[in-house]
Amino acid sequence: MSNKDSFFALLTGVIIGAAVGILFAPKSGKETREDLKKLGLDLKEKSKDFIEEGKTFIEENKTKVADVIEKKKAEYFGSKEK
């Protein structure tokens, strides 16, 4: 399992655990709805942060990836011509 898969599995577990905890807590319906709304807004904000970090990571590393691809193409095609 990759780090990415592990992270998403952990995030999914946290979300499910929090939702189940809120739903089974001895609170009124109004309090439960408020808690769920707060949880949803929290998750929305965290997902925006996660997406932004992903975009930044991709932007920072796409040049490196392109360089590696060009190097490997040159090695492969360079060896074919010999």
C-alpha cells in the first residue's frame, strides 16, 4: 500500500469514526445536526487545503519529472541508434 493509499484510508477512517461518534452521541437532533454541519465545513476546508498542497507539489515537481522523462528517452533512443 502506497503512502497516498494509506493517507486516504486514514482520512476515510477518521471521517467515518467522527460521523458515527456524532450520530451515536446522546444529544438532541438540533445539536447533532449542528455538529454534523461543523464536521462537514471542517472537512471541506481541510480538503481545500489538501488539494492546494497537491497542486503545489505537482507544480514543483513537474519540471523534475519532465527532465527524467527526457533523460530516459535520450538514453533509450540513443542506445537504439548504435
